[in-house]
Amino acid sequence: MAPRASHRLVKLSSRNSFVWIAVTSVVLIVAFASCSKTDTTSPPAASGDGGTGRRSAAATTARPVERPAGPKADLSEELTAGSGPFLGESSRIVGGDTPAIGTARLPSGYIEREFVAAGTATDYRVVGELSRDGRWSFEPGNSAEYRTRVVVRRPEDPGRASGTVVVEWLNVSGGVDANPDYASLEEEIARRGHIWVGVSAQLIGVEGGPVLVKAPGAEQFVGKGLKAIDPARYGSLRHPGDGFAFDIYTQIARALREGGTVLGGATPQVLLAVGESQSAIALTTYYNGVQPLTQAFDGFLIHSRGSVGLPLVGPGQYADLAGSIAAAKPALIRDDLDAPVLELQTEGDVTGILDSFSVRQPDTERFRLWEVAGASHADVHLLGSIAESLNCGVPINDGPMHIVAKAALRSLDRWVRTGDAPPEAPRLEVAVEERPRIKRDEDGIALGGIRTPPVDVPVVVLSGEPGPSQEIICILMGSTLPMPAERIAARYASVEDYLQRFEEETNETIAAGFVLDEDREALKGYAKPELVEAAHR
């Protein structure tokens, strides 16, 4: 580890310290018994340090992967009818005021296409028990036909493609397909030339169904499903139920790995599974029970998961996420697979309703846990245009969680390609009393964890703790509370003093590997010198 990074880690650990709708095995390859071929590949080598300016001392060697052959999705049919691709995101605008349908605001040089994904999938049954260690055994069960869709965002010039395909399990907690991880990762995806694929994996997104998290401004879409939202475009789709979602996701991954028209002729080298909130909970189940059977993905970014996995359900059924969180046993990420996992958690995830503290686990050769101080499950960046219309009793969290997420994606991609593991991060400090709670300093700022300049050089208090509203969406939004002017004046001798300290913290956070140098200016944009100036008047 570079000396600067080591200093930062010691410093961090010793301190006293959705996208408007985005919130929220190892046995029997009998399903593929008719296919005996395997795909043995090694993740490609990549040069450099991935832009973090450092390499981890815990580097490992990338290993060859044996992928059992199996059925793959048919991605040959492009969707072109109707009103255009649908996604629950504020950046997709038609006529200036209708979100979610039509033309996306894509990065320069990127285009968007949408394809049917069709085939016959299996659901799974548990062999034995769903043990806490995550070493689950699944076997194939029922079979059913499916027709879902994938949204592809890729460089218009295939020659710009990096070889990495980011496959996001779209989030349905708000009653529609939404892409919260794309919202966090867009800049990193575009500057590296990655291809992003959003997968309508779950029943609600296609057929409609119950809404877990209600967000303002989305009433015309939520709970309806793609088929009802745009029948001309999506009327032929058919989803057999959430129990089949895991194999659908696998079959789409197999098809993507072959490249072809769906990727604009680009040849994929690395497939990364990503998902946030309910989708991260689904990926927990996938990694623990399905990845051992399929080896479909090269790495996993599991972002804001809860303490449980998404339950396996029968044909035609929805996975009951709320019931699962309340009743299921907590489950770790299993520790015996080759595909590396970077688990990214906000302060609000650790001791809030998702209770990731109960499944906190140590870093290993193939696992990293990053917990981010001053961050909430969702925030202003994720909500985009409706953030101001949400009344939670206090201003919602306006922290730079998405900037740390970009560094996480870069670290995971490098990890898969080179075996160079991401930096180990200090954990948030937690007191275990009647229930776990985050330890805080005298200003109410969390202690420990990955720290960013707005947290360590504060003029407002960023927190995962919500305001007084008991609406689920508000519970997930955290808070941004004013710091008294006299406290600001006592902390900083002048605006120049504040800006110098903010700059120093920015340098240290980048050197530690938790923010990319390319995001330096974006991070510095969170400085608020006007509050220091006002405090000294």
C-alpha cells in the first residue's frame, strides 16, 4: 500500500469519531445436463492502476473460470415501436415535462437501444437450508417461457468499448423498472467506454404489481408494468414470476458474453453484475445460490443490500421483499467463490431498516466491504428533479455517495482484470445497545467508515438518519441539517482556512482510493464557502 494511502486508512480508523423511483449450489448442474461444453476463460489483464493512483497490498491473481454451458436468451429482436424505451429516471424527458419515456440524456458518443430477451427459464429450489454463511445449494425446478427486455447504452463507435459490460438488475421497489446504479455510475461508465445493460428481471417491472416505495410525480406509471405503460412497444412481453428472475439474468449474461448486434459488435471481456437496494438483495441470493452453478458473472457490485436475500417463490408470484426483511434469517455473502464482490453500504443502510450491520463480515481475498459515513440509502443526486418536491420534515441527504460509487466500480473492474484488490476500508463505528446505532461526534456526524470532505470538513451535517416523516421513502433519504453559525466560525478561521482543509481532505480521499482523481472537481463542488463567510459576518 502506498504510504499516503496507509496514512489515510490509519487516520480514518482512529477518528473519534429512486432516479426518482430508485429506492427502495454448489451441486447439480442437471439443468444443463444436455450441454456438456464448458467455457474456460481468464479475465483479461489491464495495465495501470485504474486511475486511483495506488495499488492494494492485498493484490491477488486473476484465476481462470470454468463456465458450465447452458441456455442463453435470444436477444435478436430490437424494440422500436411505441413511445421509446421506458425507465424510471428523471433524465429521460419528452417535451420537457414527461419523465421516463422517450429519449434519454446520454453521455456524448453514447447511444441507446432496447431488445427483447426471450427463452425458457427455470426457477430454483433450496437443497438443505439457507444458512447464515451464505453457502447455499440450489437445484433447478419448474420451467417457463419468458419475454422480457434489456436496455443497452453503449459507445456509438464499437471501437471505443472497453470490454467491460455493466449488467444492472433494474430496481422495482417503486413499482416500475428504475436504474439507480446507472444514475450513480454514468460518468465512470462513459469515460471508460463501458457498456451498460439494464435488465427487466422481475415480474413487477413487466406485468405491474404492488408498490413498496411511493415517490411523488410517478403516479401515472407506478405499479402498471411495461405492458400497460406502452402496449404498442411492450404488449408481447411475458414474465413467469420472480422465481425465474435469477435464471433469466443468467441467460441474458450468457447471450451478452457472445457479443454481436446487441452490443454493437463489441466483444465483451468482463461482465459485472450490479444492483442497488432490492436489486442488491436479489444479487445476494444470486451470488450465494446461482453463481456457483453458472459462473455467469466475473464480479459483483452489491450496493445497499439488506441483511437477507430475495426469497425464492413459485411460478407467477412476486418476491415479498418486505416480508422477507421481517422474517428471513440474515445471510452473509458466501466466501468460497472466485468472482470478487465489492459490497457498498451507506451509513443509513448499516443500522436503518435494512440492517446491514447484522451481516457485516470481514474483508477477504475475494470480498470487500465499503461503508460510507454521512451517506443515505438514497439522496438528492438519485432523486434528481423531484428532490425539492419531497417533504420529509428536513432537507434530505445531499452527500457525494455517487462519487464513491464510481471509485467502487473502477476498483471492481480492475480487481477482475488484474487481481489487484480494492483498498480495505474502515468500518463505521457502531454501539450495540438495545439496538445497534451509529456512534457520532458532538456535531452528530458519524464516526469511522469511508469519509469524504463534506463529512470531515463540515459546514452542514450529512447523515443517514432520517427526518421526522415516517414515509418509507423519507426513512431512506437521510438528512442534511444546518450547522450553527457559531460552530462553523469556531471550526474555521476564515474561508481560506476552510477551502484549504477541504482541498487537503480531497487529496487524501483520492490517495486512499475511495474517490477517483477524475472526480476531484465534482467532489470539490460539495464545498460551501458561502456558509463560512456568513458565519464570520
